[in-house]
Amino acid sequence: MKHVALAGATTGIGLALAREYARAGWRVALLGRDPDRLEAAVASARAVSPGETVVGVLWDATEPRRAGPALEAAALALGQIDLLVYVAGVLLGGGDPDRRAEAAAEMMEVNVLGAIRLIEHAADYMVVAGRGRIAAVGSIAGDRGRKGNPAYGASKAALGAYLEGLRHRLHGTGVGVSTIKPGFVRTRMLPKEQKAFPPAISAEDAARAIVRGLGRGRDVFYVPGWWALVSWALRATPRPLFKRIAPP
């Protein structure tokens, strides 16, 4: 029996992961801030595998004091935590300077600070246990600054740098750290009417790829895997040329 805690699991990739792990026989804890959505998500994951343990834990990434108690509640409900996946994230914009600045602050709060708060508690918990894996969903947008939403890319770049440093810190403790970098995925962040090139995949397809990657103990991987080639091309493009052709 394995035990996973999913932070930000009421919609999108997080909910799809909850279903995948429940289907595979894992005990699953869903962490979310909206009681109604959390209840619905738990019911959805339970329906996939009625005999498995699926629980909901109220948690808000923007509330610093909730991180420790939420992780403790998940561990208590599951019996232990073998895997923590931080899926919570927001993509916000704005038309005027003040709104853009507010959006940037909120994205940093959820995408970076919220992750660090929860992951640091998970790291201490797993180091004591001598095993486990911590993972967080970043984005290919963090690989190089993009003109469409510089602050979002910056938040994912900061998350990636933190995870890399944590991976080094925890080396030799029995605790692994994975950075997941999806490309375009059809979630609330990417409305159905918005075109995407390369084509977007479903949250369910993304979840299956993430489960495979984490199951193999990979430190850094892209979803789908061919986004690694796209990332290489973006990072290899000379700066003067990138400024001219940079994708949104």
C-alpha cells in the first residue's frame, strides 16, 4: 500500500492525478481550499476505486500557518505519506500596471511561497522516515522568460530553482525530489477556445505521464516528453533572436 498527498487537487491535473492514484490502489489525500470543490473531488476519486481510502484536507496555499497542520492531517488520515505532489498554481494577468503587479504577487504567493511552505514540512517528515518523494508541477514557461506573462514564468523558474536546491540538500537521505514541467494542458489555465501550438493534451493524459515519471524516480521531466526538445530549442536560441521571435 502506498500513500500520496496531492496539494491543489480539486480540479485539472491535480484531480486527474487523484483518480489515477486511486485507480492504482494508492491511499490518497486531496488538499484544497474550497470545501465544496474538495468534497466533490474526493467523491470523484472515490468513485474510480470505491474500496480505496480517499480523504480531503482543507488547506490554502496563501495561509502560512495551514501548511504544517494540513500535512499532519493528511499523514494521520492516510497512516503515512510516501509521496507529496504540489499541483496548486495560478496563472493571472492584467491590463494595467497595478493589476499586473498584484497578479504577479499572487502568483508568487501560490506558485512559489505556498509550495515552499508545504514542501519544507514534507521534507522534514520524510527525512525522519528515511524515504519518500517530493514533487511539484512547474512549467516549460519557467525555462526562459516569455513576453506573454513574465511574472508567471518567473514564478515557475523560482519553483524549479528551489526544487533543484532541495534535491541537492536531501541527497543521501532517502528522499527524492522531482520537478515536473508540462507543456500546454487543457485545464482552467488554458480555456478550450484558446489555440495552442504545439497542441495541448488533456489533464488525464498529463496525469498518466506524471504517474509514470514519478514511478521511475525521475528528477526532472517534461509532459509530454517531447517538450524537452522544445525547451532545448528555446534555451539554445541566441538572446538577440529570441527577443524578436519569443513566443507569448
